Amino acid sequence: MALFSLASCTKPQQGTYINIFKGEEFLNVDAAEHIEEYIVYSDYSRWKFVVTTGDGGSWVSVYPHDCEKDCKFKVKVFENTTGEEREAKIDFILLSGGNPIKTITIRQAK
């Protein structure tokens, strides 16, 4: 008589993890333009990036704008000519909406 586990036949639950390779959830850069590449491992089906800056500016961009499961993406921080330190957040949000599932905080020197 063969015994088997039904648990081994079930699909793993989706949407249980999102990990940034090297664990970089904070990025501190100087005033010069900076490009950082990230690798993300995830079992979430599809999610997007939403950038929010403390000053309402558009000095941070992310490409591509959304990802599916594991992906690579780049963050471009434009040169800081304001003479002030600044901060931005990149939230990872499911396309279906809701609260961020992960956030990267960027701080740029003056």
C-alpha cells in the first residue's frame, strides 16, 4: 500500500514574500546623479513601483514601472542642485491595490 501526502500536491500560497537581493531597503547617495540596480525575488504575481518624494519633485525614477514575480529594476536618482538634503520612498504595491508590501527609502545629500 502506497502512502502519499496531499500537502505535497497543493500549490504554494502566492503572495507570501518579496525579498530585495542584498537586503538594501535604504539607499544613501551623494548629490551627484546615481543609478542603482536591484534584484527582487518574490512570489507575488504582479506589482508596481510608486515613488513619493518629500518635496513633491520628480528626482527619482524607476524602470520598469512594474514587475512580475522575480525581476530586476533600476532606480535613477537625479543630481541634487537644490542645496538641501532630500528623501524619497519607493513603495512596492500590488496591481490590485492596497498597502505597500515593501519600501525602499532613498536619502540624497545636498
